[in-house]
Amino acid sequence: MWTGSYSIVTREVTKEQMWKLFSDVNNWLNWDNGIDYAHIDGKFEKGNHFIFQPKGGPKIKIGILEAVENHGFTDITRFPLAIMRGVHTFEDTAEGLKITTTMEVEGILGFLWRKLVAQKIVDGLPADMQEQIKAASLL
């Protein structure tokens, strides 16, 4: 299994603001410049899924494996002969809110999906998290 992760600590937002930002999938387009489409029917909860389309890419179905309000969530994307999980956590620390995203890829073709998708996500996390914090601070 391949894993890539990035964390940031900030005092600009709370875990409640970050949860509100992420759990409102239908409004991701308002703050995420890297997507063309994001939609969920129903609640942002374990067992549900949403449709997501990165800029220039195909629409994909992303499942919600776990969702713990104000603490984080884990999503799963199924590719041919591999899966990718995104583990997103919000943790209060003495220094501020620690926001972490960890991408995991496994499967026979995991090496391919890491190269095509997951590594690009991880490489973009520092800038993406700054945008997420900026958007969440307005909530």
C-alpha cells in the first residue's frame, strides 16, 4: 500500500467550520477551483456517496466509509484493480487545529493510480488546505 500525507496547524478555523465546509458537498464548487462538479443526495454520512468531477476529468463516484461530525471522514474511490482512500481529520491541539489529509492507494494496479491520481492530490495539498482554511473561515 502507498500512503501520502500532509498536515497543517492553524488558529484561523475550528473543526466545526472545517466539518461544515466538507460536509456541504453541493457547495464545494464555490471554494474548490480544481473541480467542475460535486453533488451528494442525502446526508454526508457513512454509507452514502457523492459524485465528483475534477477539472478536465471524468465524473467519479466516491463513497463515504466513515464520517464523524467535527472530527473527520474517510472516503473511497474504486479504480480498476485498485482503491484509493482519503482520510481527512480535524484535531484540536495546543498549537491550534491540526488538519490532516492522508491518501492511501492499494491493489494490483495501485502503482498506476498513485501516479495518475493520488500523487497529484498529495502534491496539491499544501495549496488546497490554504484555500480550505480561507473558505471555512467565512462560515
